[in-house]
Amino acid sequence: MTELAIQEILLDTPNPVPGDETAGLTTSISPKRQAYLRFRQHKAAVVSAVVVAIMIIAVVLTPLTARYGVNKAVIDINNGKNQFLSPRKVAWFGT
């Protein structure tokens, strides 16, 4: 365990009562808490988790922000083919 985790354990330990047989013993932490503390110290993992959370939120909120429905044509197909068109204002990356 790292020094930070040990300090947190010691801070969570209540002051011992005189005559208490558990005096001087530290409390143990659960495996879940150990995993959380280890995860929190890994900066790249935390940043990655934040990025993934933002992406999940964007996917969930897509129905509110989408300009077109799933089956709605972006470009009118009455003018010809609607595939392999070059990028334009309506379809930024083409079709």
C-alpha cells in the first residue's frame, strides 16, 4: 500500500480508549475501497474514466441533440443518387 492510503487508514482509525484490547490496531479497509484508492492514484485511469463518462452522456443525450431522425434522408434523393457525395454543408463528411 502506498503512503497516502496508509495515512487515510490512520486518519479513519478512532482514538483508542484506555484499557481497550484493540488499542494500537488499525482498522482494515474493504477490497472495494482498496481498489478505489488504487484507481484514484492512477491519473491516466481517472482521466480515461472521465472521457468515457462524457462519451456515454453524449450517446444518451443524442436523441435530444440530433438534427435528423434515424431513417430521415439528409439530402433529397429526388435529384439523383444519394450516396458517395462529396462533403457539403448538410453532410460534413459526405455520404
